[in-house]
Amino acid sequence: MTVYILCFVLFLVGLYGIITRRNLVKIAISLSIMEFSIFLILVLIGYVDGGLAPIVDPEMAGQVYVDPLPQAMVLTAIVIGLATTAMLMAIAIRLYRKYKTFDIREIKNLRG
Amino acid sequence: MEALIPLFVAIPLISAFLIIILGKLVKGLHRILGPATLLALLIMALFSFTGLNQAAHIYTMGGWSSEGGFPIGIYLVLDGFSVIMLCVINLIGFIALFYSLSYIRKYTAEANYYALFCLIVAGMNGVVLSGDLFNLFVFLEVSVISSYALVAFGVGKTELEASFKYQVLGGLASMLILLAIGLIYWKTKTLNIADVRNVLDAGYSKPYYIFVQVLLISGFGLKAAIIPFHAWLPDAHSSAPSPISAMLSGVLIKAVGIYVLIRLFFNMFVFTHEIAVVFTTLGAISMVIGSLLAIMQWDLKRLLAYSSISQIGYVVMAFGMGMILIVKGDNYPAATLALAGGIYHMINHSVFKGLLFLNAGALEHRLDTRDLKKMGGLSSSMPITSSTSFIASMSISGIPPFNGFFSKLIIIIAAIDGKFYLLAVLAIVVSIITLAYFLKFQRYAFFNKSPGKALEKIREVPFAMSFSMVVLAFLCLALSLLAFPSLREAVLQPALQVLMQSELYSTTLLGI
Amino acid sequence: MEGMSIIVKKVAQLVAGLIFTYGIYIILHGHLTPGGGFAGGAIIAGAFILLILAFGSNAMKLREEVAGTSNTESVAILMVVILALMALLFGAKVFFANFLDKGEPGTLLSAGVIPLYNIFIGIEVAGAILTIFLALVIFKEESSK
């Protein structure tokens, strides 16, 4: 149970980073930290005590394997996270070119 | 007809990447391939709508049918509710794409725009058709990431800032959704929507699933821009190019926000009274606050964006009322009426909000401004824009004989039938406030005295833009015919059957 | 952007070939060992990024390269969707089915259409990561002039 609580603490660290950091790049990194904590929770959900890696060996039947479905989910979600981070970074450097700063206190053109 | 179902996702994917590759060799290919793809999708959607026959069509990807009662493949499901959403998505997509044939010439890199547009339609088709939780998440991310890129398409200062804000909040919402999917998998050991309902019918622990439902309401509520998750919507929808605003506000917040909420809460989770009350309260608050915030706006597209929040509040409130009435179990006709009102208002809002954003785009195309104080007296120089926006404003405010009147009337009658008198009064008050700010839009944009000589030389917008606006205005009038009971039954009855008899979803799917 | 010192260039030349081969190994054995398309594609992209960082290029040369990687990525995705649609013609006539011969489990040429999917997804992921990297580098080069 402590493993899940540690992953949730990592989630809260990422959330704290999004709320309090002022640099655009640090906000993007905090979002990535939050994503990775969710991936850890997903993989740990599929863990079976004493299980082997889920590659079936046809000679030895009747083994206990770890659940492979959350691993497949996390592989896909890692690629989605890559796309999200790449989009954020592209927007961040274009914002730097327009405003000459990464500070979100300066980038406040839209109000109301 | 089952063979058509995977083509809804495969065809836009192929054409998006063909546009990128062949766009460098053949100039102007994107202007032919984009509209042709969406026209093909629209014809396929209307064909599926007429050929539905009251049964759910299931497509098992890869041919993995169920073994011993447990579905082990990924299902694509086409039933009454999905086919209505498919028609709306592809119709508004085709019209917005046709409109952007002349609007996007101002921007550079046109080929990328058409490729991203095809991807966003592919993602939304996938979300609406999916019968599996993680498949839904993947297609949700495809469409949402394409929309991040499209909001920032004209790379000016305001667009980039709006896109960054949208991305951070959208990424947070996607993480909450993924966490909720993980928690559902932990307890039920399956990802198929019908199978989860099967497992939940056998008994479940209530506090755990209330936590999961709250996570899902937060995540999908942020995609659907319900108050208090609405902070990204005014910036993103006002800074995007106008056809993309029409797609975002007209289709995206419904297809990946409200549709998924309704599908999961009606057909996957067992109803609880607390969650139904939460739904209704959030809907009522969105309705009121959205309209109050819209009155103060002088920027045209921000006004339309806040009004989107208000109208989505109507839809969520209608579905919430239906849930409360089904849980109490004593007033099924009122529940059916509330659900019918919700679905009808969803269809109507796509049409008239799309038309309003296209009008705002036409005004911006000719005048280069979105500020209402700088416009005036355009009703004589831009007749098509003026008359179509008048029709749309009358529709959204609920003036007969346009379609908005009938859908709001159905919601108010359902509220009175189900004894929600406070909600009926709020709906009427918000409708009057909606009329107020749309009259403000009409007066300042079209019927005021012209503030200067510079506005005398404005001509009408090109053919592609006016054709799209006229088609949507015609639909505003045509959809009001759905108020007649016979037509309403023919169109909405399959969807209502899926939602009212919510257990049938899992039993029909697993029996096959 | 400028390249790095001569030691870094020589070591990068030696190691990039090994990394590339390792990436291809991970992709090809995706149905036998952990890894598969995504991980192998990222490793192949890493080999190319190492070479670009060590040797440096000016913006013109990088712009030709980004056209190449973008086309590679799009062609690979088209091949994936076409493979999925080809399943509609052979075998079980369902979208995304496994229609090739399945062979013996445990050998390299087995599991039907899965190694083909792994190869195309690997090429696609490598192309995508390279395109993102090159686009960001070109943007920085242009904005610093």
C-alpha cells in the first residue's frame, strides 16, 4: 500500500509545480512528472506477487505471469505524453520569441 | 453495414497523411482532398443513420470475439446515440472545412491545417464509436492534441498564450481521466464498457466508485467546460481561427465532453442519487454564470464563447434531471422528455453556435477586428452575414419558429413535469438574459449607425463562406421540424432507448 | 549550430552505429522480448540525434533533413493503416486482423503480421522524434540570427 501512496505523493509534487512555478518550461516539466506518476500507478496495479515477465515460454506451462494489459496501456500513454510535451515545448519557445521572456507574469495579454 | 464502422476512423487518417506527403508534390491537392474526405464521411454517417433499424451494430477489431462470456477484443459500437453524434460531427466538420477554403488563405502552411482538421475529425469519430475505455482515451488524446495545434495556428501573441493555457489544463484533465480508467481496471479487471457494467451489477463498493465518478466528472467536465472547469474556454475559443472555433465550440466540447459523460454514467455506472444531484447542480450553475459573464463582453468571440458555457449548462442540467427522475423511479415520461430535450438541444447548439462563429469569422475577415464597439451599420453592406446571424441569434435566444425555442421548451416542460420548479424558473430567466446579449450583438454589429467612412466600402464575403453560412441557417429552420412528435420519435427514439433502458447496452453487447 | 571537439566527434561516429544496430534488434525481436516498435524507434532516433549534436549543421542542411524525416514518418503511418485495411481482404476479413501465417512460437519469423507492424511503427516513431528535434533546432537557429 505504501507504494501507491508514494506514487500519489509524486502526483501531488507535479501538481504543486504546475500551480506555483512561474517559468513556462518548469510548468511543462511538472506536467510530465504528473504523467509519470500516473504511469507508475497503472503498472503497479497489474503486479502479481511472484509473477514472471509476461512472455510465454511454451515448454514450461502453468506459470504465474504479471498482468500484461496495464503494461500495454502505459506504453501507449508514454507516447501520448511525448506528444503532449513536444507540443508544450514548441509553444513555449515560440512564446519566448514573441515576449522575450519565459515568465508567466509578463505573458498576460488576454483578460476578462 | 458493420464494414463501414472502422472506415469512419481509417479514412480521415489516410487522407490526413496523404495531404502531408502529396501536398509537396501537387499544389492545391489539399483543397480537393480535404472537402472530398469529409463529404464521403458525411454521406457514410447519413447512410448509417437511415440504416440503423433500432439495433446496436458491433464491430470487433481483429476478429477477437468473446471467449466464454468475457470480451477480449476492442469493440466499436454503433447504436442510436452514437449515430446522432456521428452525423453532427461530420456535418459541422464538412461545413467548417468548406468555409475555411477561403478563410485560411490569409495564413501560411495551408496543407498542415487540412491535415490537422482531418485528424481532429478522425479522433472525434473514434471517441464516439469506441466501446472500450482505453481506446476512448487514445482517440480523445488524438483529437485534443490536434486541437491544441489548431488553436495556435496563426502564431500571434494571443493565440500562443491561449493555446498554452488550454494545453496545461487539458493535460491535467487527461491525467485525471487516465487515473480513473486505471482505478476502474483495478477493481473490475476489464476495460470493455459493457463488461464493466456486468461486473458492477454483481455488487460493488460505493465509496470507491463515487471517487472514480468524481474524477471522471472533473476530467471530462474540463473538456466540456462546465463551471468550475471553464477557465480555458474563453481564451481558446476566441483566439482560434473562426472555423476552428466553430468546430471546438460546436462539436468538440460535446463529442469528447458531454457524450462520454452520458455514455459512461448511463450505460456503465449504476445510478446513484448523489451523482445525479451533482450533475444537475453543475449544469444549473454553468447556465446562470455563463450567461451573466457573457453580458459584459465587448469582444465578439469571447461573448460567443461564454454563451457556449451557458448553453452546455442547459444540456447538462437536462441530463441531470433525467438521471434524478430515473433514480427516483416514479416519473418515467418526464425523464424521457428531459433526455429528449437534452439531446435535441445538443444538436441545435452545434448548428447555431457553429453558424454564429462562422459569422464572427466573416466579420473578422472583412473588418480585421473583433471589437463590437468598432463595428456598426453592416446590415446593408453584408446582407448574407447579417441575415444568417439574425436567424442564429433568434434561434439561440429561443424565439419561435426556430429550433432553439422548441428544445428549450421541451427542457422547461420536463422540469415542470418532474417538479423542479426552481430549475424551470432559472431556465426561463437565462433564456431572457441570452436574448439580451444577442440583441446587443445584433445592434452593435449590424443595426447601429455606421461609426465612420471606413466601413462604407465593405463587401460581402466570398462564395465558400456564404454558402456554408446559408446551409447552416437553413438547418436552423429545418431542425425545428423535429418538435413534431412523429419526427422526434423517428430521429431521437433509438438514442432515448439506449439511455432509458441502460442495462440493455451490456446485455445486448455481451450476448453477441 | 557548431559541432563539438574532435574527441566527441570520433566517439560519436563509433558509437552511433552500435546504437542504431541495437535499436533495430529491439524492433525486430518485439514479439519475443520486451520492447517493440516504440522503444526501438526512440533508440534509433537517439543515434541520429547524437550524430547531429556532435557534428553540427547549419540551418539549410537541417531543413532538407526535416523534409526527409517528415516524409518518412508519414509514409510509415500510411503503411500501418494500409496493413490494417489489407486485413479486410484476406483471412478473417476483419479490420486489424492477423492474416499472415503464424509459424512456430519463439522463432523470429512468427506471429503473423506483428513484426511488420513493429517495423513500421519503429520507423514512424524515429521519424517523428527526429522531426520534432530538427524543427526545434531550426527554429532556434533562425531566431538567433
